[in-house]
Amino acid sequence: MQTRLYEYGRLAWRMAAWGVLLCLWALWFQVFLGKMLPRLRYLTTDLLIGNDPPCLKPECDFSDFWRAGLTARLPGGSFPHPSVHPGVQFPLPGGYHEGFPYPPTMLLPAGLISHLPFEPAFFVWTAAWIAAAALALRWAKLSWPVITAALLSPAALWNIELGQMGLIGGALLVAGMLAPGRPLAGGALLGLLSCKPQFGLLVPAVLVGGRNWRAGQGFLLCCATLSLAVLLCFGWPVWHDYLHAGAHGGISLLNAPFAPGVAEGSGVSVFWLLRSLGAGLGLAYAVQATILLLAFAATAWLWRSPGFAPLDRVALTVILTLLATPYGYTDDMVGFSIVLAALAERRGWQIGMLDALFWMWPAICQPVSMATGVLFTPIIVALALGRTLWEAGWKEPA
């Protein structure tokens, strides 16, 4: 009798976890539709394109990419350009001279998409990254239920709304590390992360720890090819501008005082956690650097140790990457959501309240930050790391 009551209790708890998860996700999806559907009107009418709250710029971060690509293609070009709707306002970067913080490799997709008018470009950009992410994950032999869950995760929806790179970045990171029997192609996928390097901070540790020299060749070849393509398309000045104005813009964003009502309130890094607790820049940088080194060493050991299943290695590396980076936001947690879905599938889709918390955190992070003044994301990520390590069991599962 006692055993039966215990089983009933476990079943009720799991059903409650699914209920909480689905209710919170439905609310988030409603918010997502409320932001995305009005943008469709700009494709069919002459309405002025407005700034989207909370970003206060058209199509959020996509406007940075589109205008930076246009600026790189047309140096010294005047605005407005014929591709720009007369009602579009761009209060943030149009190029490195305005603080665009991404490396020049990002100008390859940004320059390509800037050939289209602004509003159609946003929808093409969005559809292309969704399709590419799905194809990469399917190539890595993940199931369609996992892929669907990843594409509809709160992190992915937030990323789509922003026009950011977290969806494709997370997919490339997971697919490149899984790389079923094709290390050269897997390494090349990981090399594509040079467009947004915080996704690939621990890739060298993966390659060295796993002694996967074939994947290392693919990684280096891809990075070199992208760098050469940037040089041929845009010339040396973009590298010079990035190493000066662009890098300075990135550091300025990182060093800004923590404000929960702006982007930092949805951050992921230990650096911003310490800043939210009142720590100075020196202490925050020192602790973040220490965690980066520890994460690098742990990843190398993880990929050298024979006692982990491939999915566990990938999941733990994705989680460690979030702790290692000093610069990242909850829209960069798509890779985290992918491995959460894959691990849940391996458990037969049995989830608990912790799973609901991990999955929904990208949606609730900023409200919690604004209510408390503290960024809790690294603590949530650390809990996920501990739970995943415990589930891994230190041995290859049957």
C-alpha cells in the first residue's frame, strides 16, 4: 500500500510539473505572438515601422545586424538608403564606429541579408536560421520531438523575437559536438561559431580533451575560410575597426552598471551576477576568469574521460559554456534548451519541477531580476549542471 501511494504521488508530481510547464509556456507564447504578429503588417501596408518594446529599436537586435551589414557593404554610404523604409529609426549601431560589438565574421550573414529591404529581410533572416537550426539538429540524429521542443522553447521564441543568433548558435554547438561519425564536418560546424564566439568558448577544450584532431582540422579550416572571406568581401579596415571601436563597444556594454530593467537583467554570466550583488569590476572579472579556466579544464577532462555517454558530454559542455562566458543573455540559452529536451526524451519525457524551472527560465529571468535586483541565471545554470552530472551516473548507460 505504501509503495502504491508513493507511485501515485510521483505520478501526481510529474503531472503537476507538466501542468506548470505548459501553462507558463502558453503565456509566454501569447506574449511572443503579441510582439511578432504586428510586424507582419509592415509587409503589406505603408505603416511606419515602430520601435519594439522593450528593445526601443525596430525588430530589436536585427536592426543592428542589418544596418551593420549595409554599412560594411557601402562604407561612407549615406542614410536613408533605398532599402530602408522612411519610417525606420536606428538609434543603435550601424557599424564599428558606432560600437557594433560582433567580430567581422558576423558581417558575412549581415552583409548578405542587407541586400533585402529591412522588413522582408527580418522575416527571411528568421526563417533561414530556423530552417538551418532544424537541419543541423536533424543531421546530428536528434529526433523531431526534440527539435520541435527546441524550436518552441522560451529561449528560442525570445531569440526569434529579437532577431538574434542564439537559435542557430545553439544548434551548431550541439550538432557539431554530437557529429555522428563525421568529425571533419562537426568541426566545421563548430568553426561557424566564430561569428559569435561566446558560443564556442569551450570548443578548443572539447577538441583537445577528446583528442579529436580530425574535428580540429575542420574547425581551423572553417575559421580560416570565414576570415579570408571577410578580408575579400570587406577588406582589412573592418578588422582594424573591430579591434578598436568594435571591441571598445563590447567592453562598454560589459562594464556598464548592472540595471535589471535593461539587457543585463536577462543576462547569463557570473560576471553580471556579481555586478548585481554590488561587486566591483576587478572582483567580477577575477571570479569570471577563474570560472572560465575551471570550465575549460572540466570540459577537457570530461571529453577525455571514458565514463560519460556522448549526450551527457554535450549537455555538460553546453551548460559549462553558459557559466564560462562573461557576456551572454537568455536568448543564448537555446543550446541549453536543446540538451534539456534531449535528456528529457532519454528519460521517457518524465520531468519534474526543476525541469519546468530550467526550461522556462529565459521567460521569467528578467521579471525576477527586476523584482529582486539580482541576476539568478548562473545559479539556475549551476543547478542544471549538478543535476545533469548526477544523472550522467559516471558510466555509459545501457
